Amino acid sequence: MASPNPYKVIFKNTVVLTAARLFSRILQFFFFIYAARSLGPKYFGIFSFAYVLVRILEISMDMGVSRYSVQQVSRDLQKAPQYLGASLTIKIFLIISGYLLIIGTGYIMNGDALSMKVLFLLAAVAVFDNLALPFGSVFGAHQKMEYSAVIISVSNLTMCLVGFTFLYYSKDILLFCLAFVIGAFLRLSFNVFWCIKKYGMPEFNNFNRFSLWDLLKKSIPFSLMNIFVTIYYHVDSVMLQVFDGYKVVGQYNAAYRLIDAPLFISMSVTTALFPAISRLYYKKENQKLQKLISESFKKILATGLFISITAAFLADDLISIIYGEEYAAAADVLPVLIFGVACIMPGSICNTVVRASDRQSLSAIIAGGGVIFNIVLNLLLIPKYSLLGAAWATLATEMIMAGIYTVAVKEHIKLLFKLDQIIRILIFPLLLVIFLYVTQAAGVWFQLIGAGVSFFPFMLITGLITRKELTSLLERK
């Protein structure tokens, strides 16, 4: 029986995950906007601070076990029940210790009663989501992303509907957080049900084949990278709270939410790419690997530039329309932060290549260096420039990190360094800038819609994507 075309599998997985995450991101986007408007900068800041603190510390609940399991099971699908059983055994202990770490940190930071209640609820979300990860990793290893897509869509739809209802009737921050708990519980329930139904029960009696300690030890490079990346993305909010309080955190995170929204594209692409790259690397199919990585890098870079330029050009109007005048300070931050998307997207492709090719330690070293650099910049800039200083520290770090990751995989993307490819990549954003400049008098809505409509025509004009590529991806053999 012929093996499935890897490009079609990746394309299918990317499409279903992107569709699910797009649906969820749109829901969450309006959900967070409504929450920010309903709660105001101070209480939205309390939520945002607790949210990022949990995101940073919940890494201790997984320690890279789920990601390592995806890599190993994708290479030998018969090991799925054993890895699932081993992962669950380890994660029970990790989750208990992680929950205590989150709550203990909240007390050490002298959180008030309301902040601690918010932290308790969001820590419960982390518990449910981390229990679901080993089951979700089985779907990822089998490249059956449609299950993950349905779970993401249904759980987030429920969460948002419940959250909208709570905010509409009460504007209570605790009820707002309870909606997240309900969504996480649904994700756990669906992951457990479908994984067991399709792939069987986890096996807890085969640990002699690979010790739990050995599994945890090999997962550590994944966990280190995740720790560094998570701290890198969220430490600025923690430091802003220390220096400037919850209101500034709320304004900063209002702008940051607009950056987080489009990153679902790169998340979906890298999630689909990881098992495929891992398999091609393992089988030493270097020509296919190079083509896959180069094409992914080129297209995701163009997408990131498109989003960054559009949002930066229309920053004042976007903040005013989305959040209102209470969040006017976020309009100064958005043009700086949004260009991080153009760095993060291609950087995430390169990072995925590094991790999928058994160089997790290198990925962890790069991420660790980025965290240290980012923390130092934040310490230097936040006391003097507040949230604008945090934005510049974030962008500078993202640019350097993307550059380092690109150098680390230069052998896999050397096709992009040809003169014609460089010219195509440079012309694409130039066309967008010309369009936005010429249409200023038409208003922000015309520019937004026009920019969206022009994306694929500009990609075709510059040759960053061809009709033949689209046809070959969509055709059935």
C-alpha cells in the first residue's frame, strides 16, 4: 500500500487546524474585546496578569513530555498506548506540583484576595488542559488533526458563549474565569473519549521497555525550550505589573491580544509540519525536506509581513474601534509589537525544524539566550518607558531570535537566498504599502477589506505562490 503524499497530509492537517483555530480565535478575539470593555483596564489587567503567570508556571505540569511523545510515536505508531500510559503516570505528579507552584507563587507575590481567586480558577484550567495533552499528542502523532480541530472548536465555542453570558449579566471577573474552566474541562473530556475510542486504552504495564525516568529525561530539552519561550512571551506583563500596576498591564495586553490573534496560522502550520519533518529527517529524505521547509518559510514570512504592515499602518483606528478610548495608550504600542509577527512566523518554522531534527538542546539554548536578553532589556526599558519600553524589548528580542534560528537551519532554506527569491519577498510588502498609502482617503474599513482581498493576488503577482502549487495541493490522486 502506497504511503500517503506528505504534502497533502500536511496541507489537510494545516487546513483543518487553521479552520478550527481561526474559528476559535475569532470567537476569543471578540470574547476578549468584550471582556476588556466590560471589565475595564484594571480588572482586565488583573485577569491578564494571572493568565500570564499561569502560562509561565504551567510548563512545570508537562516538562516537554507530550511534545517528545509526538516525536517518538510519529516514528513508531505501535508505541502509542505505551507512551500514553507512561506520559499520564509522569504527568499526574507534575500537575500536582505545578498547581502548588502556581498558587504558592501567587501568595509570595502578595496577591490580594480577588487576584488569588482568579489565580485559583486559571490554575484549574491549566490542570485540565495538561491532563488532555497526552491524549492530544496521540492524534498529532497519527496526523489526525481533524479530532483536535473539532475539540478546539466545540470547547472554545462553549467557553465563549458561557463567558459572554456571564459578562452580559454580571460583569464579574470570577464568572469570566469560570468560563475558561468549563472550556478546559470539555477539552479534557473530548480528548480522553475520542483517543480511547479510536486507539484504545493507555497501557500502564510496559514501563520496563522504557523507564519513566528515561522518558522524562529525554523530554527535558523540549521542556526547557517551552519554559524559555513562555517566559519570553509573558515576562513583560509580569514586570509591568511590578513597576506600573494592573491598569498598564491591561492596556499592554489589549495590544498584545492583537498580535496573538494571527499567530494561529504559524501554530497550525508548525503543528502539522512537526511530525512530517521529523519523519523525513529520520528517513533521510533530504531533498523533500529542503523543499518542504523552504516553501513553508517563504509563504509564512510573506503572511507575517502582510499582517504586520497592515496593522501598523492602521494602529490608531484599530485600537479605537476595538477597545475604545480607555485603551488609547495601546495605540502607541501596537505598531511596535505587531512587527514581531513578521519575525515569529518564519522563526517558528526554523524552530520546528531544529526540534524535529533531534536538536532540542540547541533550541533550548537559543530560547534561553533570548529570555535572558529580553529580561535584561525589559529591566532597562520598562522603568523609564513603561509599556512602550516593553514593546521595544519584545520586538528586538524577536528579531534576534528569528535571525539565529534562520542561521541554525540555513542548509534547509538555502533555496531562499537566491536573488530572484529575495526580490520577490521584498516586492510583496512594497505592493501592500503602496496600496495602503494610496487608499488612505477611503477609510479604515475599505483599507482592511481591500488589504485582505489583495493578499492572494499580491502573492501570485510576486510568485510567492503559484497556480500550479495551489492546484497540486488541492488535486486528488
